[in-house]
Amino acid sequence: MLFVVFMSCKNSSKEEFVESEDYFDTIRKMTVHAMPEDLLADKTDSIRGLYKQFDNHEIWIDSENREDLISQIEKAKYEGLNPEDYNLSKIYQIELRKDSLQLEEQLAYDILLTQTFEKICNHFYRGKLNPKEVYDNWDLYEKKVALSSLIKPAIENKKIGATITSLLPTHPQYLSLKEALANINTLPNSKFDSINTNQKIKLNDNLEVIKEIKRRLVYWKDLKVNDTLYTSKYDAKTFEAVKKFQARHGLKNDGVIGIGTLKALNYNKETRKAQILANLERWRWFSRDLGDQYLIINLPDYWLNYVKNNDTIATRKIVCGRPKRMTPILSSRLSNFVFNPTWTVPPTIIKEDLSVEASANRNYFSRNRITIYNGKNEEVSPYSWNPDKAESYRYVQTPGYNNSLGLVKFNFPNHHLVYLHDTNHRDYFAYTYRALSSGCVRVENPVNLAKLILSDQDNGRWKSIDSIRKERAEREKKLMLQKNYKPKKLTPEELAEKMKLEAEEKDEIDKIIDKKDTYYIKVKQPIYIHQLYWTSWKDKNGLQFRDDIYNLDMMLYEKLKSS
């Protein structure tokens, strides 16, 4: 996995300035002016570093390069950025009188263009804002770009536009968000009145509020205007349109209009556009290269994808942290799997859950198979436990199917002490709203996912029994195609014994789980994990929105507007 490393020009003291002289460019037939030290003296080290690439001469002498830069500034709006943040009006005005500028004005303009180039490149590559200054629990790989190595070939080869656009994210999600922005900009400006009703609306209901719901569905293009009369009847075509709308918003698409559907219907164009702009910024924060193999989790969508060589080979539902115990957004690398894990109760749960419930009933410990240890690692009886000093003990739950971590845990280094794991609340995966955990991500059918991830290492030792049987069947099929193949005839007793053995056959990981002893398997391949957060995109079914479960969208949008 490749990460671009920023080679900073910044030192504890500025590098010594090397004076240059004007020279005559015989190809362009013009004088290229040296930059006086006093013009660069108060500029950042990075700007001084860019001029150093040109031996401290002006950079933007070619009109083609200036036009290219201006064009990229104009196109910034398609990335959800404001062109005026990149001095567009000022550059327009100066460019109109470029030929009449005095030398000092010309050199100052050159510096403005260089500063603008640096700013738009950094914003395209790593975002306008620093995620760690916006959110407390974001722990992504740092993104910086070595502009000093890019600017000279870009200027010399007249590739300013291509160089700038090469810094934009190329993820399908980012490209779909750009489509979403273009799509929502085509909609008329909207000022919706809030739709309110105290009852669930079902097919064939007759209510006055149905008229406004139909108008809203037509606006969002889930219902064709020719498919409905604006009557108060909840008819079949409107029912199908509601199901489509619900699916686009990650809601249960049963056609029943309840609180969740009404909430989504009450969002207007401006709010949805703000959501798209916030998500575009986030994708500029995320790693450009997610890896050849990785797990990517979209928390608001409650889904995990396992991607290998650009193909999604497995998907899983997930449960993430509830709003008061948010799952952190991070990128890391899988280190190991723990089968039959014990669970050590974390401090937050000790304080908010365990101490309260156990104080009311000491059977809490036996019921939950939790052993108490004191500071000397000595086992403590529940009846000797001091609830006033609850946080001074260590609490460990024994392994098993009903352990809070279930049968497997996915470990990866991070500063938040979180991991992926199985769960003893497997019924939660049937819910539409799944922000229900204490911070870690719970994964549906995680044992099979772990087997799939491990299947290529240790000479296939960890393959699932299904994979083993499939490979065996393929070998037998090839044998049967050979000319001299003669199948062995089995007696009824031998056939019965064979079928019994096959039915009882287990793979290595299932054997480990059956022993109920904790077992670690190191992940030897580079497999990355990305716990990310995006609430909007566009696909073949239209604009997609998800509930902003942690209320992060508008906070980011407001900061983008004010920065």
C-alpha cells in the first residue's frame, strides 16, 4: 500500500536565500525576472521552496499555465468547493491588465498565483479542513503532497491542469458524490413545509397529507408526475414510489409511511446539498489508496465490504456505536484474529452499566459468566466485591458463543481500543437502525468472514469446510473426465460411513472453536481496515442518503462555509 509522503520545506530557520538575476528566454523571447528577497521574505517556507525549484525566478510567465490554473479554479465548484476561496475574482481583474502591470505588481501577481496553486492542490488532495480539528475521534492516515516535486514539470510541460486534477480522489464513492452534486443542482430551489401526522399511513388510506407527500415524491423523482393525481388516496403507484424513496434513504422499504419516512421527506434541497458537500470533503480526507485487500465500513449505512483487487467478495451487516458512544473513524491494518476470545469489561461499561446492575444484584456476575480480579490478579468472590471501588477491579467474561465478543475478534492497532467482533446479540442485525453498540463494530457472520480473509495464508490451512469440499468436488470432477477413470464401488455400509464422516467433517477453525480455548492467528498479508463515515452518494437507483447518526454533516458544512 502506497502513501504519499510530504517533504516539508519547513525548518527551524529559513534557508538562506540565493539571489538570482533576470535572464532573457530566447525561446519565449522575453525576460524572466528574478524574485527579490524582500518579496519572499514574509512568505511561508513552502512557497519559498516552490520558488527555489525555479532558482528564485517568476513561475507563471506562460499564459497557457495561467489559463490552466484559472480553469481549475473555475471547476472547483464541481468538487463542492468555492472558486472565490482561490482568489478567482482578483485573478480575473489582474489578468485583464496583465500587460500593463509594473514589475513589482507583476512579481506580486506571480506570488499570488503560486499561493493559489499551493492552496487548491492541498485542498484537492487532502481537503479544505483538517479532520482532527473538526472531530475528536478521527484517526486517519495523514495525507500530504510534495508540491515542490510537481510544480516544475507541470510548468515546463504545460500540465498545470492535469497535475492539479491528478490530486483529486478517484474513489467511486467520490465520483458518485460529484454526480449527486450535479444532479441536485438541477432541482428547483425548495422551501418545504414540514409534513406531520400522528399515524402511520398505509396503502389505500385516505388522508389530506397524502397530497403533499405525492408532491414531495414527484420533486425527488421517485414518482412520475403522470403516474398520480394529487388526490388524498394512498394509491398503488404512490405506494411503489414510497418504497423506492425508502430504499434510497436506507429505510425499511415496506411502503408504510412512519416517522422515519416523514423525517426523510421533510429534508429540502439545501439541506441535502449541504450533506453532499460535507461528504465530498470527507472523501478528500480518506486515503487515496485503500490497499489491495481491505475491509471498508460505512458506519451510517451499517455495512462492511471485503474488497480484494478491486472486487467486493463479501459483504456483512454491522452494528456500530450508539451516538453517546460513537465508533471512531479510522484506518489501520488487521494484525490478528482471536477465536474464543475472553472479554475484559472496558472502563465506560464498568462505570455506566456493570457497577449499577451488579450493585443491585450480585448474581449479575454468574449470570454473565464474569470473573472478578483485584489489582494483584487474584480472583474475587462477587460477595467480597466492593461496589464503591468498582473501577479498581478487572472483569473478565469467559469464552463461548454467548460471550459479548462472540466467537471471534478482529484486532488492529489504534488509539481508541476498538476492534471488530462477533456478538451475543445477533438479533440486532435484523434491525434497520443499528447504532446500538458501545463503540466497537459488531459483524454479522464474522467467523466465515475470518476464514475467507485467512484462506490464502499458511498453505490454505484456515479454509472453510465449504471451500474444502468445493475444491475436492472439482478434483473429483477432473478425475472423472480422464479416459481410464474407474469409480470405486462402495457397499451400502461403506457409503453410509463415508456420508457420516463427511457430515461430521470440520475445518481447522471450527475445531478450534469447539475446544473453547482462546486461540490467536496472525494475519500475515497486508489487509487494511477503514472505518469510515459517509451519508450520501449516487448509484443506479438515484441519490442515496443515510441518517446522519452522529450529527456530523451540518457541523462540517458550517465549518466549510466559514473557513
